[in-house]
Amino acid sequence: MRTLNLGILAHVDAGKTSLTERLLFDTGIIDKLGSVDTGSTQTDSLELERQRGITIAAAVVSFTVGDVTVNLIDTPGHPDFIAEIERVLQLLDAAVVVVSAVEAVQSQTRVLVRALRRLSIPFIFFVNKVDRLGARYDEVLEDIATQLAVRPIAMSMVHDAGSRLATVETADLGSDPHFSRLCEALSVNDEALLEDYILAPERLTRQRLEQGLVDQVAKSLIHPAFAGTATRGLGIPTLISVVQALLPSRQPNHDGPVSGTIFKIERGWGGEKLAYLYLASGTVGLRDDIETANGLAKISSLQLFRDGRADKVSQISAGQIAKVGGLPNARIGDWIGTENPPGTLRHFAPPTLETRIRALHPSERPALWLALGQLAEQDPLINLRTNEETGDIYVSLYGEVQKEVIQATLSTEFGLDIAFEESTIIYVERLDETGSAVEHIFKEPNPFLATVGLRVEPRPEGSGNSFALEVDVGQMPASFYRAVEEATFETLKEGLFGWQIIDCHVAMTAARQSSPASTAVDFRKLTPLVLASALSSAQTILCEPIEHFHVEIPATALAGVHSLLAKSGAAMRRSLIDEGLARLEGTVASSMIQTIQRQLPGLSGGAGVLEHAFNHYAPLSGPHRVRERAAANPFDRADYLRRMR
């Protein structure tokens, strides 16, 4: 059997969970359709998901179509849960992007399609809700082509769109106009086909075109678009057949080396940690000892996703997804096996908002910390941190909806009453120059039995932090070098101004011990002092997050909105007026987004629409924002040594 990891992606309320439910129903996995409105769908299993009618956590359901086992992954549509989508993208062989026939392309649609194209993941479109008032199909395809810069090709015909009488018919590729349209679309990337289309059209058989379509979809060169209504089942049989015939699947290697990725963490009924594992290669069984990113671990339980259920099994093989117990140190993004599988890089920016969270009852503060620790396992990008002196707890966020979800989760699952302070912008620091420092053993003012030398230098934007050894690794135990590396990454979380330092390379240039007196603790405690000195010599630049925005307003409101954007410091990239609508694109500091959101409705008569997403970090002009430190400050040597004592 071939396998296909299929993602269902969409902007919130486009209907992807309803589409998932219909796919399960039509393939015989469930015998009764659930409803998002009543909270009875198969994949939205969390109580909060049922209450709010939105997907918060990715869900996995497996079913079979012909000779293909489909691992279908339903993902959140709200931008506040983009981290959950990020983890799924690493696993996908292909995706279905759901677009509403009424609302057409929306902000999250743009973010998702950009990510899919960047990763070269094949995807098709499903234009949903064609029976809703105001539904369009051909116009939506035009919007997809112009706003997403992709090449959709219509594979459906919709009759009586926008009414309950709407019907969907599959396009006949063997006859015009669909035959000619497909030839023209495929010819763009196939010179041989283009030549035959012009000079010898009799060579262009339906079989050749269908094979060309399969090949170009697999290369993400073209994106077929199908239409239907998930809740009524319109167009779903065609979509199911396409999943088997058109999307690229793989033949799993059951006998290869064990290799897999953990993409989700949850807790079982007894509080035990369960890791969602996609096994890319090999076979693992119950009570097997497996190699993980954190050392050897023994599998204590296996629950395989198949036929719409999670069944207890004694073994799983390549191409399957299972819940695995017995991995107490597992983290999202970890790999298992002897080979680190590709595709573990982060493809979405970290959160740009931070807020302080406090327990309404002070006695519950320890319980709050433990509960947030479990939530951080499920979403590591909340970047949980605490101030050692005051006990204040901070979490990072993508948006205000995420606040509500965290608050409701803490209340319903942990019985904790909490409050949030107003969210603030998260700044970062970047190195200005290269710097270095060294402290030698037995030489003042170094109080530790260790020698550590470090060099810091800036890396290209977006490349992240890195660490390397430029010393003879045989002169000390490996644990000493590990202590230096771990302390380095921990220290980089709070730079000269208290913000995380990004895109920084740190090289260890000197090392010495005094055996047997020196310990890993000496290296762990000395490293922050040396790194702080190196960073101080290099200096850092404070940077703020910049958002890319897209504003759509009536043309009559253009002057007022232009003035608002100018006062907000926005940099315009494009301005277009078409049929009474003005579309503006550009970049603006994240700190100004809320101001624009508040004033836009009044300036546009309530008709203005603002879409925005993180774009990059840029040097901050004006006074520096200093962040309160959560740990001992190595930039203040006396205070740091006092705390270490």
C-alpha cells in the first residue's frame, strides 16, 4: 500500500473541518455526519474546540482510498495557532487548500499558500460553499491567480452558484473548452507538449494530458481547483478520486533504518506524555528501545491511527502515524531513530507579542507554572519564562484569541483562575560587529575552575543561532563542552537590553580544565560571563518586528487611510484602484497595527479590511526598550557572582 500524508488547510470558517468530516463519511469511516455548529465533528475533539467552533489543535485521521492509505491531518485555520500548522507542514506529501466561494482569498490563505510554495509541497484547491448566497467560482479562481501568484486550473463546472439549487459537474478533459484550457496550462512548463499543441494536436491524447497534469501537480507547477459544498457532499466524490489519482503518494520502506518525527504532544488520562510520531522509515514495536534526540527510550504503548480510530497495536511501520508512550523527554520537533529526517526547520516566525500571566489566588502560582509547562510541551513557541526574583510568569503569543484559549484551558483542565496583563511587543537584538572574550583558569577575576574563550559574529538574517567548537575536543570530557553549548544558548535568550539575540554564531576558541577538580558546573557558570563580555565588545542592535499589510477600502476613503498609514510610519509598496476599491500594500511596525485596526473602520465607513502578517525585524529608532530580566544578569558581573554564590 502507498501512503499519503494529506493536509487540509484554510482560513478560519472556510469549511475545512466540515470537509474533513464529509471525507470520512463518504469513505465509510464514520456512519453519521458531525457538525461544527453542534460541536460533534470527529477531529475537533477538544471541549474548547466544540464550544468555539474552531480548530485549535491538529488532528489525525487515517483512511484508505483504493491502494492509498491517507493520513489526513486537520489543522487550525486561525492565525493565532500558526505554530500548530507549522508542525504539520513538515510531514505533508500534499495538501488541499480550502477557499470559501463567498469570502474568496483571505489573509490566512495567503500565509498558507506562501508556506506551501516555499516548501514545494503540491496542493490543490477546493472552492467550498458554492450553494451560499453570493458564491462565485470563476471569480474566485481569478482572485486565486492574481492574489496568490499561482496557476489554478478549473476542474469543475458549477451551475446555479449562490443558491440551494447549485450543482457541481466534473470537467470533461477530453472535450473543449476544458481540453484546450488544459493544453494551454500544461504547455507553459512543457515545451514538447507546446510544440505538439501548435503543430500536431492529434498527438495530444487524453491519457497524455492526464499524465502531464499528474507530473506538474507533483512538482507544484500547477494547482487544479475543484468546487463543491462539504456539508451537502457536492463535489466530494470527485475530490476523493483525485486524492488517489492526482496527488503524489509514496511507497514506504518498512525494512529501512528507523526514522521518524514527533510533531505533537498530549497527555493521557493518567497524565502520561503521549507523542504523535510519524514514522518515515523502518518498523518499531512495543517495548523496543529506540534512539531519540534525548538518548535511548523504551516504547511502553502504541496507538495506531487507522480507519478513523486510534487502536492499540504491538507494532507500527513506515508511513504510519501513532501515539507513542514511554518517551518522557520527548519534545515537538524531536526525531527518533538513527537518522535525522529532513524537514525539521521552522517555517513561521516566532510570536511577536508577550504578556504577563498571574494566578488570581497567589497560592496557585506553583500549580500555574506546572500547568503552563504542560501547555508549553504542546506548543513550545509560547516561550514560557519566569522572573526568578519576583516569580512573574510570561508567555509569548500570536494574538488575543490565543489568550482566551489559554485562559479557558487553564480553567477547564486545571481548575485555575488566571488573568492576563496587556500584551506588549517582543523585540530582538542582533549583533553589530564581531566580538570575543576569554577567561583563564587560576587568573583573576575568574573564580571558576575553567578556561572558556568565545567569539561571536553575526549570521545572515533568518539563519538563527549556532554554536561550534574551535578547540581540541579531546582535552576535556564531552560533558564540559555540552555545558558550554547549553549555557551559550540559554544566555542568548537575554542580550544587552534583555531581549533574545538572534542570528548569532558563537565559536568556542579556548578551553582548559584542572582535573579532577573542574566540573561541568564550572563551565556552565563561567560561560555566561565570557559570552556577555564578547557580546558587549560586539554590541547589539535592538530590532522591532515589522508586519506586511494589505488594506482594502472604498476608493473614496483613500486619502484618509493614506494619511493614517503615513502617520503610522508605514512604507508603501503598492497601491491599486479598481472598480471603486483601493488596495494598498506595504510594511509597518507591529506596534502600530492595533492603532490602524482601531481607526480603519471609522475612516472607511466600516468597509475597510486589514490583513497583516510578520515580515522581518528592523532596527528600532528612538529610545531603547529594556526588558526586565528573568535570570541572573551576566552583564553585571558583581550581581551575577552574588547570585551564583
